[in-house]
Amino acid sequence: MLIEAFPAGPWETNCYVIAPGAGHDAIVIDPGFAAASPLRDVLRRHNLRAVAVVLTHGHMDHVWSVVPVCAEHAVPAYIHPGDRERLISPNDFMSPALREAILASTGGELTTAEPEDVATLADGHAVSIAGLTLTPMHTPGHTPGSTVFHVGPQGERAEHLISGDVLFNNGIGRTDLVGGDSVVMAQSLLRLMDTYEDGTLVYPGHGPVTTIGDERRRSRYLREALAEKYARDEIETLLVGARS
């Protein structure tokens, strides 16, 4: 399976291109600020054809280029219904200070539209796209509609998890933005730990690849997040009891 990422925009949001291999159809995940041009380069280099855009959540740094990318390649966008409104009215989901910071960082204007073709994703309902199987897991807390995706070739064991801004390499997504909830995030993180095996590769929305096992063993941010809902003396037991 081919997975290539490039950092888009001043926030270095990882835009992923995933395909069964070179010369195949491909899925684009989270096209951020000014992602259209480097995306063309990746598709051209591997002789790929984009057939869908999948969004882990509706924050601007992950969806900034979704309208032009979907229009250029004539493809649908997939998003959890809990974040669909963020595609239409991004200004309603950010503070004035955050909006000013975004505009100052990019020198651009905020997109206030959604692609012509938008499909919604349901928790646990696998979809087949581009010869791949994507299984969404709804993991709210960073945003109400945040979703991670277990992805692999159809008919094969999947060991790749696209985690958006839920889980990072030695970090977790923030919960202090509009729609964030630290207690709900703790529930989502524990569900991740309980569902996926240690060897599952995690491809986050920012930063380098990690594994579920590495985060379970070492991440103080994970433990601090779980402490929002679970007693501290329970957390290690919960993590040890999670799938390994």
C-alpha cells in the first residue's frame, strides 16, 4: 500500500495520499492550506487518480483546500455529520482571535462553502474506495465530529490508522477550541487504546508517524487526558488492560 504525506500551510497539516500502489486510484485525506499544488505533484509522481477526499474533522487547517481539490478532480468529500457545518460556516466555530490569527498566518480568506458532493460517514460503517477499505471510528473531543480511519487494501488486515488531531506522536489534540470537550476526548482516547493493537501505525494530522503501543507506553499527554475522566490509580490498569 502506498501512503505519502506532505505538510500543508503554516500549521504543517499532514495531507495524506493513500492508494493500493502506484498507478491506482487514490484517496486524499485532509487537504489543508495551499494543498492543491503539492497534491498534483504527488499524484503525477505516482501516476495516481484522486477519487475521493476524506476529512478527519472540520478545522480550517484540515479542510482549507477541500473545495478546490474536489472541484479539480470531480470527487466527493467524506466527513462525519457532526462536523459538516464547519465546512459551510467556519466562522461560526472559531473565536475572533483565532480567525485573525489564521488570516494573519495565511494572508488568505476563509472558505465559506462546501464541495458540491458531500457524503457523511457513520461510526464503524466500513466504506470501500479506490481498492481500499476505510473503517471510521467516531472519536469526538477535539471536535464533535472528529473521526479516525483504519485503512488497508480490501480483503487484507489493516494496520494503518489515520488519526487526524485526536492522537499525535507523544501528544493529543487540544480540547479548548470551540466544540472541544476534555471528558469526551478521554473517552475517545481510551476507546482507541482498547480497539487497536500495539503494532498499529498511527498517521497523525501533524508531526511524524507513531504506533498505538508507543503512545500507550510513553505518552504523558495521554495519561493526563485520561485523568479528566478516570482516577489516576485506574489509568495504568486501563491501559494495560487495553488490546495489545
